[in-house]
Amino acid sequence: MTQHPDQTPIPLPRARVTVKDVAAKAGVSTAAVSQALNGRGALSTETRQRILDAASGLGYSPDRYAAALRRGRTLSIGYVASPPLDPVREAAQAQYAMRQLSALVDAAAAHQFTVTVIPSTRPELLRSARVEIVYAPDARESDPLLAIAAAQSIPVITNDLPLPQNAGMWIRTGYEDAATAALDLLAASGATNIGLLTGEPGLPRLEIGETVYAQWCADRGQAPIVARVDASSLELAGSIRELLLHGVDGLFSFAPEGPRLFLDLTALDVVLPRDLQLVALCLHDCALNRRLSVTHVCVHPEQAPELLFPELVAALESASTPTSPVVLPWELVGGSTTRSAPTSVRRGTTSEGFTAQANVP
């Protein structure tokens, strides 16, 4: 122990107890220690207990990572980080990605995994990354990273992209079901000409909204009415006027501008829900929509890591490939921007005056 004048003694770092230390104390070989600690081998009950007592007395804890490496495992998951596709919304997209990454790091740490970040612009880095599985939330079928992962026999986790058998596992984020429930609610609340507000093309989750909306309109014989938020200025008023000129009486905002849209509609003297009924998409924090009483569908992509890790770890421990889809929760929350639906919108949980289906993991 080092003593500085007029200071509290500073303890020296304690050397890590090794298998050799346990073997020396118990008077056995390191192989016998490994057998006793892992519940294997033909050791006598007395010898096994003596080894366990020695390990406990020395405060020995196994090096999980070293043991994993000996079995050809790395206890590391790769995360594919995509650059912002929209420079104007760069801060919001970075925040969205950071929430997903933070949730992954927390879930990985709880299972003693590390996280390796791989830029989506450099998929070839996966070849040298020592990861057991890779999470690519924004991957598409044409993504070269998927081909590299398949060639390396690395399982992949994707969002809303079903994978070939034994290629990995996929996550149903709830965007499709939530969008359908929002459109059904608008129709059940009396809207007959429903428009879609979305963002610039490129984001996979926005494309999901457009696909759902187009199919929903086709099933009901309605011509799609789509307006995009101006990415250069984030100006909503022009997009809103474009929709109003088409005579929409219901609006589903699949862009994350729900609260701002509500305020802009108010500034344009649009009375909700008399003139126009509104349902907005909400990611992560729905508090503002609740405070403004905006009817919204709330999805939770940040919950994916916590829900997928138990099955993921079980599959990796058994040297199998996880395949089951992970279904994330979502909810449809009523507010003052829609009329109360006279009948059930979707079968499931009740939320403020109407019924909606909610995914339950």
C-alpha cells in the first residue's frame, strides 16, 4: 500500500485470481479445476467440493470472455449504423439512431455482450469484425451487408425484413399494423377522403407507411392523396394546403411532425375534428402528443434489443440460428383530433373511447 504524506493510503490494485491459483490451493491440476467449475468430469465428490471451496475462498470468478473465445465465440454483437439520409433532419435522425444504439448497448451489457458499431457505408468491415451476430435495423434485400454476412455465416437481425431460413431473425416493429389501425380509425370516425403526410423518400420506415396507405386505399377504392414535408425547410403549411386543396377530411401524418402539424393546422384556422381529423405517428416519446391531445399511434423500436436478447442468447448458446420474429408493442392513443369511432376499429385493447389492436410481445 502506497502512503502519501498527509493523505489516506491508496490501495494497490488486487491481482486477478486465476485457475492456477485455485489449483494450487486445492492441490489439483488446472484441468481438474476446469472440470469442477463447469460441472464436468469424473471427479470425486470430495475433490470437486474441495476445488469449489478453494475457488470461493480465493474469490475466483471465471473470465467469461476468455472461456467464450476458447469455444470460438466473441460475445459481441455488431450494430450497423446508417448515416442520416436527410441533412435537414440530421439531428432528429441521429437522436433516433442513438436511442436504438443505447438500448442495444444496455441489453447487451445485461447479457455480458459487447457492441461493435459498423458503418452501413463500409459493409466490408463485417469481414474482419469479430461478432457473433449483426443487427442491421435499416437493411434492405439489396443491402450488400446481407450477402457478406451470409458468406461469413453470421446471423443477421433486421427490422421489418423477413430473412431466408437460417439467415437470422427479424423484428416486426409494428409500423404496418399501427398505420392500418390509424387509417381504420379515421374511416370509422367518419372521414371519407383520407390523405397521407410523409417525408422525403429514402427512409425504410417512411416507405412502410406509403406502402400500407397505398394498399389501404386500393382495398377501398380511394385514390391515394400523398403530400411530402419539404425537406429543405421543414415547412408544413404548404404540404397541408396541398392536402386541403384535394378536399381531405382525414389526415394520417406518417412523418414525425404530428405536434407541429397540429399547431400549423390551428394557425391555418382549420378546426379539428370538424374540418379535418388527424392521427399522427409517434416515436419513443409521446408526451407532447398526449399534452396536446393529438390522436396518435405510438411505436417502440427502441424496445427491440431487450425483447430479442433472451432468444438470441439461447440460440447462440446452443449453436443454432435464431429465426423467430420478435413482435414489438404499439398503441393507438385517442385524442381530441378525431371523433369517437362508433364501432370498434380493430380488435384488442381499449384506449380513450375507441378500440384498437395493440401488439403484445
